[in-house]
Amino acid sequence: IGVSFNVVSKPAHQDVSSIARQLVHHFRTEGTHISIGGGVLAYTLLGIYFNDQTAEVELLILDPHYTGKDDVSEIVKGGWIAWKKPTDKAAAGGPLFAQNKHYNFMFTKLSADD
């Protein structure tokens, strides 16, 4: 179907911010989403803000676990799609990224033919 991917694993001891430059590069060169899975969660990463001088990171997270009405204002208000720092809480509660869990980031790439 013209899609390839690369998986980057983040060990449990490594902060998500440690791969921020890889994430920025992907969005600048490919522009496709990044699927994240690990621990007991799965997210879709739609964008990243990275401050090169302070190393501040914010992630535009789409949490696919929302089960309510198809109401964008409700989805945004509930934090199911939101800019989040890696240390923030997930929309369903609990940490966005647990410090003792391993995470995989799947970088999708469309083929040159698309």
C-alpha cells in the first residue's frame, strides 16, 4: 500500500524527551503521524514542539481511547486531543508516560510513489 515504517524503542529508564530531535526531524521530513505503544497505552502523535535552547517538549497527542459522542468540543475539553508535556497526565488519568515502562514509537513513511 506504499507505506513503510521504522520503530524506535525507548527503554523504561529513558525520558521521552531524549528522542525529541528524532520526532522533530520526522515531522519536518515526512509529516506523517507517529504511533506510540507501550505499558498499558497507545497514542497517536500528531505534532511536537521542541525548544532547542531549553529542551522543553510538548506533544500533540490524540488518545484513541475516547468513547463518547462525536463532539469535537467534548473531545478537546476532555484532553483526548491536546498538547501535553511528557510528564502530564493522560486523558483517562494516570501518567501520560510511566517511568517504568518501555515505549515503541512507530514512524510511518509514505513511499515516493504516493
